[in-house]
Amino acid sequence: MGTTEGLRRITMTPAARRVLEAAGRLFYERGIHVVGVDLIAAEARVTKKTIYDRYGGKEQIVVEYLADRDERWRAFLARYVDAAPPASAARILAVFDASRAWSAAYGPKGCSMVNAHAEISDPAHPAYPIITGQKQWMLALFTRLAGDVTSEGAGDLGRTLMLLHEGALVAQGLGVFADPIGQARRDAETLLAAAGAYP
Amino acid sequence: MGTTEGLRRITMTPAARRVLEAAGRLFYERGIHVVGVDLIAAEARVTKKTIYDRYGGKEQIVVEYLADRDERWRAFLARYVDAAPPASAARILAVFDASRAWSAAYGPKGCSMVNAHAEISDPAHPAYPIITGQKQWMLALFTRLAGDVTSEGAGDLGRTLMLLHEGALVAQGLGVFADPIGQARRDAETLLAAAGAYP
DNA sequence: CGCTCACTATACAGATCGGTATACTTTCCG
DNA sequence: CGGAAAGTATACCGATCTGTATAGTGAGCG
């Protein structure tokens, strides 16, 4: 079901897990290119040999980092969406609730996929499909959830929700104003009311 | 009026201008950390000595790059906004028209400020205020333009427009769907109609 | 004329980059 | 018992990074 199938071929030994944890934190907070393998090794209390035994190269660490974030975000999100009544507007609002909770828990520097895309511009990079795949998946999710509560115009509504959501993540990362995800949530609510999603 | 006053102290000789042009193109297309001074020098057909004579260091090239983009974007945008009737909803829509034209002319890889923020996380970096300053300025612009066409709720409308606009730039950069800026523009139009901005 | 400024050309320094090699230890498991 | 797997420690490689040093060229100008 995931788009990350053929990419993750790492034996997740305890040391490999520490590497992924340290790399994830450093990549997200400081950026990908600026974080070296030596720093990751030191932070994970692991030798470089172990890193290269498990991952083969830095590129694969990046792939694992993004695939892991993607996987965890989808699971995190599912808990919020599934908790809301089926085919309800509340299911859409739950996405914004999940984003706010995720941001509070895992760092407010915006979306890791968007940030990674700023550094990985080459579409041939093995991590590229993970980045674009998650955004495609989010758009499909919004469109599907919108289709469950409106008789027509689900595509349009889905794209608008996508824009509000992405905009909120960026505004959150740059600290443009307070609680942008809350703002986006209220905007989505208004939008859903206008679309007749509250019967 | 600009937020970039105390930062630009470069004598813009012909060679320095070629450096800024080359660095701007490379930074935007490939990223900041991944582009070295040697590459910039080669691409600008300039020796490294000239670069360090004019800019002092790579950090200042980054500052000039972002300050220049910010300056040019504001001038570009002003032409679109000022061409629309004063205190009209068309002025707001003109922002989206400007973004679409800018993206078509200067590259579709999203917002250079957002991309730079992914690589420059340290708030003490001299380029940081340029990044956040532009977003603050955009929010103030949207809020001011919104205040010109609605009697109340300009702050709220301004923030919503900001989210739509930022979301559209990100979606454009990641290629989530076709013409996201056009989508955002239509959404803004609906929003403005609901707010009674068309008398 | 002679000075200054902008610039070229080239070589180099010191640090850091991703990645590899060698040798050793521990743990688990058939 | 014995061997494979997972790990540590350390030293190293070539390439690349930002930044500097030295020497020389050409144009503008008082």
C-alpha cells in the first residue's frame, strides 16, 4: 500500500535504529547536506563502520529517514482520522488536529518532506519519490474525505484543503503568525459548511 | 521601508553582479549548502579572489542572494498590485497573478525563502531576518489589502489568504497538481465574494 | 606620468567530506 | 564448541570545502 516498498532494505539492528533516530533528528533540525556521517555516528554512539555496514552510504540514510517519517506520519494521522465518525466533516478536521499534534510533538520546523525537497532537487534521487509520493497521497486523502461529505466538487474541495494544509505547515515552520494550523482548521470548517458537509 | 537595510554593503561591480546572478541561479536550483564557491566562480567566469574581495565570504553571498530576490519580488509584485483599481478585490487577486507570472519566469521550484529556511535553521544567521521578514511583509500586505475591501475581519481574511498563497507555492514546487496558484486564486475569489468584497 | 581599483591566474593551507581497511570483542545459536 | 553476526576502535584515503597568498594585467584619472 505504501509507496516506499522497494526502497527500505535495511536490517534494523539496535545500532541501526539509533542511527536512524539521530539522523532523523539532525536532518530535520539542521538540514541534510550540512549534517555529516561522522556527526551522525557520534550522536548515535556508533562507529562509522557500523553505519556503512547497515546503510551502505549516506544516501540510504536519507532514504530511510524520509521513509520512516512518512510511515510514522501516516500511522499517526490514521489514528486521528479513524477516531472521527465515518464519512463526516470531522474526519477532515481531524487531519488538521493530527498535524497540530504532530508539530507539537516532533518539532515545529515545518514539513520534513518540503524541507528535504529544498535540498534534493534531482528527481533521480532515490528519496525523491518518497517526497512527492507523500504529497500525492495527502491530496488523494483530502479528495477522498471530501467526496464522502459532498455530492460534487470533491476534487476542487480536496485541492483547496491541500493548499490550506500545506500553507499552514509552512507558516508554522517560519513562525509567520501564531497557530496557523488552527487558522487553517477554522478555514476548513467554514469551507465545509459552505459545501453543505454538515447535514 | 525594506527590512534589508543594514545587510547589503557590497560594491556591485560587473564581476560582483555576475557572481550574484550565478549564485542566485545555482542556489535556487540546487540548494545553498551543496553549491560551492568554486562552482560559483567558474559559472560566473570570475576568480575566487574577486569573490572574496567583493563579498568577504560565502555567507555574504547568501545574504545578497536572498536580499536581491526579496527586493526583486517586491518590485515585481508592486507592478501587478498597483495596476489594479485601488481598494478592490482585484488587488488581492493580482498577488496570485504576480506569483504565477514570477514562477513561470524565474523557476517553479517554490519559494526561495522557504527553501532557504530549510537549510538555514539558525536564527542568528544574518540571512534569517530576510527570510522571516518577507513572510511578515506578505502577511501585512494581505491583511492591508483585505482591510481595504471588507469592513471587518481583515486580520482573519489576511491570514487565510496567506495560507492559500504559501500552500500554492509549495504545491507548485512539489508538482502536487496542475496550476495550484490558479486554484488558490479561484479560492481567494470565492473567499472575497463571501466576505462581501464585491459591492 | 603614476596611482588606484577591479580583475585574472595559480597555487596552496587547513579542515571536513563520504567512504574504506584492519584488527579485535561480544553475543547468540545450532 | 564453533562460527556467523553485530559491534567497537582507530587509522587512513582521495576529494572537496572555505578561505588566503602571491604575482601580474589593464583601464580610468588627476
